[in-house]
Amino acid sequence: MSLSNTDRNVTAVVYRDSLNIAIIKNVITVVLCISINYINGVLVHTFRKHQVLNMNPRYILYIHLVINDIILLTLFTLIQVLSYIVFTLDVSFCMFLMMIVILTSLNNPLTLAVMAVECYIAICFPLRHTQICTVKKAYVVIGLTWVIGTLSVLADLFVTLATESMEFLHSRVFCLPRTVFRHPSLAEKSNISNIVLMVIVWITLFYTYFRIIFAAKAAAADVRKARNTVLLHGFQLILCMLSYIHDLTIEGLTYLFPRGVLAIRYTVSILIHVLPRLISPVIYGLRDKTFRKFLQQYRLVFL
């Protein structure tokens, strides 16, 4: 089955799976979502329960990253399930969901950059670390990331409200960012802002990584751990960036394997939007001794 939207000379074709295939795909997605969110939920619960964690700026930033992952994964699963059940969503409702998705997606790379800076300060300025990195400043930084993301999504919203007809705003669409934020300038704005954001974050990661490498040899063990942590932040950032090539990847693979378009869309979406959400708890649950000590009481499988 396909859906065509010829407004503004744009035609979008969306294929649908058979009932059995749709049930299997949704069950897999929901099970993955529940499993990963359970692990992340245990991390959040552990953080809130133990003062040694919730009074540490490093763990505050980390839990912010985990909460972002929970929101992103929950919304991805919700949108996928709804797309199979009702196929199209009301534009206003879809717009609301997409705004949250875009907002939390912007938060992740910014939080990774701040966490890298915190590692750098802990290694290169250990005596000033407690003065520079405080609980209050951690929450201020988190607030700033939300403000930056909110300004971006509000720009999308205002342009859409100013340029779209009331008929469109009361219609139903297959819920994707490009189907609700359709103005050409928004695509350009998104590309430019993403490029600027990624350049800033990558420069921050490279700078902190090389400064940590050249840190004092007296703290060789700590330097090695901090260096590896920044590398892992870089790996997480690469996973974040995969969302920017989601559509391009699907188009390329569909061109090579046109008969597998439905399987390609599902597989790419799972690999880009779902499985990366498991990276943070595995990295910190296994690597951080303090967190691991508290998590072991829950007897999580990966511990």
C-alpha cells in the first residue's frame, strides 16, 4: 500500500508490510525498547537513590544522557507502532512528537562534549576540578543544552505555522520530520545547524583527547582511563551522527536492493535509532567502578 502527497509538487510513497510481518517487527521493537529502557531506568533509579552519585557532576551529566536516550527510544517505538496501527497521524500531534525528537537529539552531542570537558578538567586541573565542576554548574549546562535545542525547534514551529495552510495543519500525514516541517529553508537551517554543532563537538573532543594524552605522566592510570573515556564519547558521537544519514542510507540501499525496501527501512532504523541507546549503559555500567558496585545489587544481566 502506498500514500501519495502531491502538495508542493512532492510525492511520497510509503509501503506497508503484511499483517504477520508488521506484528513481528513491532514485537521486536517493543521488546528491545522495554529491555533497554529497563536497564536505563535502573541506572536512573540508582543515580537518584545514592547521594555519592547524584552529588557528582560527572554522573549528573551521564544520567542526563541516559534520560535523553529513554525519551528518544520511547518516541521512536511509539511512532513506529502508531504508523503500523493507524498509518497516518494528525499533523499537530506529529509535529509535537518531532519537536521532542529533534530537541533530545540535539542534547546528546552537546552533553557528550561537556562530559569530555569534565574529563579533561579532572585530569589536567585536578586541584581545581571541584571548584570548576560543581553540581550547580552541571545543572546550568544541562539547562543551556535544552535552551539551545528549544530555540531550534521553535524556529521550525514558527516557520511552519507562518507558511502552511490551516488545511494542512488539520490534515494527517505519515509522521516524519520532513512531512511536517516542509519549508525548504527549514531543511537548510537543519543542515547548517547540524554541521556547526558537529564541528564544535568534534573540535572539543579532539582538543580534550590530545590534552589528556599529553597530561602529566604522574597520573598515567587516570590519564589512560580518561583518554579511553573521551574515545568512547567519540564513538557515541559517531552513533549520534548516524541519524543524520538515516534517509541517505535507506535511499542508497534501496537503490541497490529495490525489492527489500521494507526490510531495509526497518533494519536501518533499528541499527541507527534503537541499538545505540544500549551503548551508554554498557559503557558506564561496566567501566565505572562506583556505578557497577551499586548496579550489582540489581543483578542486571550485562553485569
